Amino acid sequence: MRPPLAPLDGRIDRFDLTVGTAVEFLRGTWPELQEVRFEIGAMPAFDATDEVPRWHLDHEKARIVLFRLPIERLLPPGHDDGAHRRMAIESAVFRAAAEYVGREPWDLGGHDH
């Protein structure tokens, strides 16, 4: 008999779980996201003068890449705790998905489309 697996409790595990939960909700709400792949990248390439992107949209390959480090690390001062990190992750997923389908993030209720 194998020993039980340790619980998923690292920051990367929590990020992945939060993204997965938000994506499940979105796919149930917006059918046009059913075939879109959501991927997680660590850090995007960007010029020092640009704002650090939180995600990248690739309509040609039907994918959304979420960048973990900017989403988690560029929180306002005093907001670097578990609850605020989770809200930042969920917000990034919802905003990226809304941008991908050409809607506003607050249209996620699924009632008026």
C-alpha cells in the first residue's frame, strides 16, 4: 500500500486549483469557451517600458495563457495574502476570458446572452 499523497498546499498548487475552478465555472456559463485551452505560464516576455501582461490571448490556437508571477506578485501593498491572491487570480481568469470572447467581465452571470 502506498502512503497517502500530501495535500496540495503550495502556492503553485493553489494557483492551478483556483484557475481550474474559475475555468470550470466559465465553461459552464459561456459555451464559446468549451474548446479554449487555458494554460499557465510563469512570466511573459515584455519590454521594460510596457505594463507587465497578466495573460496572453491566442485566438488562432484557441488558447488563453495566464501568467502566474505577475498575477500573484503585482498586488497592491497590503493585499498580499491568500484571499487577495485568490481574488486576483479569479479576476485575471474572468477578465482574460471576457476579452477573449469580446464581452465585459461583469456579463458572466450567464443570463443575458
